[in-house]
Amino acid sequence: MDAARDAGASTLFTLSGAHIFPLYDAAVGGKETVQQSGSPRDAQHAGPVRLIDVRHEQTAVFAAEATGKLTRTAGIAALTAGPGVTNGVSAIAGAWFNGSPLVVLGGRAPDYRWGSGALQELDQPPILESITKASWTVHDSAQIHADMTRAFSLANSAHRGPVFVDIPMDVLFTPSVANFPGTNEHVPIGVDGDAVEAAARVIAEAHHPVIVMGSDTWQAGAVEQMRALIHELGIPAIANGMGRGILPPSDPLLVTRARSAAFKGADVVIVIGTPLDFRLNYGDFKDAQVVHIVDDVSQVAGHLQATSLAGDLPVTLEASTSAVIGRGGQRRTAWREWAATLASDTARAREADTEVFTSTTAPIHPAAIYGALIPRLTDDTVVIGDGGDFVSFAGKFIEPAEPGRWLDPGPYGCLGTGPGYAMAAKLVHPQSPVVLLAGDGALGFSFMDLQSLVTHRLPVVIVVGNNSGWALERHPMRMLYGYDVIADLPTTDYARLMIDLGGSGETVTSAADIGPALDRAFASGVPSVVDVRTDPNVAYPRSTTGI
Ligand SMILES: Cc1ncc(C[n+]2csc(CCOP(=O)(O)OP(=O)(O)O)c2C)c(N)n1
Ligand SMILES: [Mg+2]
């Protein structure tokens, strides 16, 4: 726990298991501290490390991952041996795909019993190997501090990602003094001058360049350098993942809403800090050349020819800006005209939203929720999406004003992230409003962790886009087969369930009632569900399938 605190992780997310009791004892500061606190629940928040318990291990990992996304410093989850660890696997995989800094500590059957069939005796690191930067077992208690320091250092260095360490029960229960403190072994890769020049040449010669700024620009702390590159060169930009909010919607160079026109008209696409995956048509922009700037050589795309540049993002972006300016590629007339065209496309796309935003149809059009919600979002509100079509609408309509205020599951697309992400957001930003936008299907995966929000007094507003089904599967199946099966869900009273769990809740069946219900939820001071019954027949107009 000392190593975690030294690495900046001050909250441990977990679900109880005897294999890892010593971690809890260390987190709360031992028996005396607990006895001095008013209650065991108070003690959880009073010790050297805040101890947050959940109802399903995936929520512990989602919350730790979101902590890493929001603070840019690895969060930590502790999972009990065997099923505790395997319940965390999807969430660890999500963090791997997202490049989120994360440390997961696993319990493990004791070494002295190994091979004789102890409870939950499972060799866990091999299961985690393909979805972590490293995963190993610590067999010596004197080594734990050093190994945890190494785990945090690995997780926090580019390209960021999850690290898994498990500790056999007999090793973890052995009191010990660290034999050496461990070192931070991260050596940042510098700037590759030749690669910078090669990229600068392609950019400087472009007529219609466009930038895609992805999650790693935020995770790497390159926000200022990203803004400088865009503004000094005058190149329009599209935001992706945690790159959202780096430019506010008022910035004329933010053209996310004109994405299709931008990709169609671009002759050079500069993709920064995100992989060339399905979200970017695998880096295929027809005739446009691709410049790919990434934080580590491991991120250079192997499936296509691009002008690639790998390096520490803040310095690499700074060097690239200077190199493009050095080649005379700066606010050229052609670029200015191109940027102005995309800015007016963007304005037109936003204007066109008004029609669906003000829709008064019954049942409610899902977009009407955003018409009511968006004017109520403050610049510091953290918005979280967990669901299918309902969240695709959110991704389209919501343009955050600041970076680090938008969380989605990312390219792994695992449903059920919402309650864990929301928990982390409210813990990291206690003064800021937190809104979870959840599909009714998605909400089921981690539903009992709405209770954890109540337990830990985390007043999050949960807006359910309740279309009684899995819309993102219903509509494609109808399109392919002419019918759908297993896409319906019973209409469920999520507001009632939230009230039963100790929060508040309201059901909304008319568009005019959405806004006032949201106001009451924001003012309630407890976790609140606003269950909006939406039209099951509305499909998100999708242009990519991800396949
Ligand atoms: C863990 C997991 N299981 C299944 C899926 C496949 N899936 C993707 S979207 C979706 C439907 C989501 O439904 P809901 O949350 O109600 O949102 P809606 O599309 O109805 O707006 C499903 C089942 C997934 N992405 N993750
Ligand atoms: Mg649904």
C-alpha cells in the first residue's frame, strides 16, 4: 500500500476476499484506527488508503481504470484469488485496449500448498498475459514493495496499460520489511529527428490536412502541445476518446461534427495518440496520406503504410510543430479556406440537431434527452457513456468543454463500465456533477453497483435511455434477417429499483418532463435514476459496423 501511495494511488477498489485481507488492514491503518473511527464504514475512508468496496469485481477494475483515465496516474484494484481475478478480466482487457494506466493486485492460493488443490488455486498471470503490459507472481514478501513500485512505473509509462501482480496468501500474510525500495525504470523515448522531418514534409505539403487527436494526447499530458500544434499551424481537428475536450466546441478548429466531410476532403490525415483501428476505417482514407504519431513504437500500425512517428508525445508534438513551421506550412491560405469550410459544415451539423433535440414525439426520441441534458451540463461535468445506440447519440451530440470530462468504454466496447466509471469520477471530482448515460441493457451488467454509489455517498445522475431492448443488436439483426430475436428486454422500472437501493428515481414518458426531472436529480444529493422511456424503433444512423 505504501508503494501504491508513493505512486499516487490513494484509493483501493475491491470486493472482500480472505486471500487479500492484509491489504485491507494496511489500507485502513489497522485495528486501532478502525476502533477510533465511528464505524467500519467511516474507517474505510479514514485510513492511509481509501478503501472502496463494490458488488462485482469488474466494477472495482472499471473504477480503478477510470481513475487512471481521469487523473492520468494508475489506479489500483485488488481482486481476491480465482473468481475475483477472473471476474476482472473483461475490465482489464478494456484498459489494455484503452492504454489506461492500471495496476491490478490479485490474491493467490498459498505457495506452500501449491499443487495440492487449495481453494481457488489458479495460476492467474498466464490468463492475464495477453491483456497486460506484464503479469507475474511475487514469491517473497520482502520483494512486494519493489515489485509494486515496478508495476506502477510500468503502468504509468508510455504506452500505458494494465499491469497484473498476484501474491500468494502465505507471502502476503508474512510481515516484512522491504529489502529495497524498487526503482522507476521508465526511460522516456526521445524525439526521432529524421522521423519528425519526414512527417513535417508530408504535413507541410498538404492542401487539406486534418488532425485526429486521440486518448494518448490526454494520457501523456500533451494537451498544451496538442492545442499549440493545432492553433499555430491552423489545421482543423477531430476529437476521439479522451482527446475530446482538448478543444472546446467554441473553437472554430474543432470539426468533429464534420468528420465525414473532413475525411472525404482531406489529402493528409494526421492521427495522433490513437490506433488506426475500426473507428478510423483502419487508417484507410482513400487517397489521403496518413501521418501517424504515437507514444511508443509498440503503437506503430503494422497493417498499412503510414508515415509513422513514435516518441514521448509532448516533445514530439512540439518538435513537429516547429518542423512544419520551418517548412513554411503554417496557416497557409489553402488551409485557412479548408478550415473555414469545415467550420461551416460543423455549424450546420449542430444547427440540424435542433429538430431532434426539440422532438416532442411519443414515445420519446432518444435525441430529445440530449436536447434537455446538454444545456444543463457545466464545463466541469463528467459525462460517462455505457450502452449501445443511446450512447452513440451521446458521442455524436456531446462535445465536452474540457478534456478529462468524458468517459466511454473505448474500442473494446465492454458494456457495464458505467457504475464503476461513475464511481471513480465522483471520487476524483467530488465537486463536479457526474452524469452516467446508460442503455437499459448496459445498466443490467453492473446494476448492483448502483448500491455501491449509495453506500459511498456518491451522488451521480444516471440517465437511462430505456428502449426495452438491445437496440444496437435489434436493428442490425432486422436488417440482416428481416426479423430479430433475443433483442427485447422486459420493460423494467429502473427508478423504482434505484429507490429500493437507497437512491432516488423518476420515470419520464413525455419529452417535456425530461428537463425538470434532470434538475431534480442533480439537486437530490443522492444517486438518482432518470428513467426515460424511449422509442424502441429508433435506430442510430450508423456508418461503421466495427467489423
Ligand atoms: C459485455 C458485452 N456484451 C455484449 C455486447 C454486445 N452489445 C453491444 S451494444 C449492445 C446493446 C446495448 O443495449 P443498451 O445498453 O440497452 O443500449 P441501446 O443500444 O438499446 O441504446 C450489445 C448487447 C457488448 N458490447 N459487451
Ligand atoms: Mg436499450
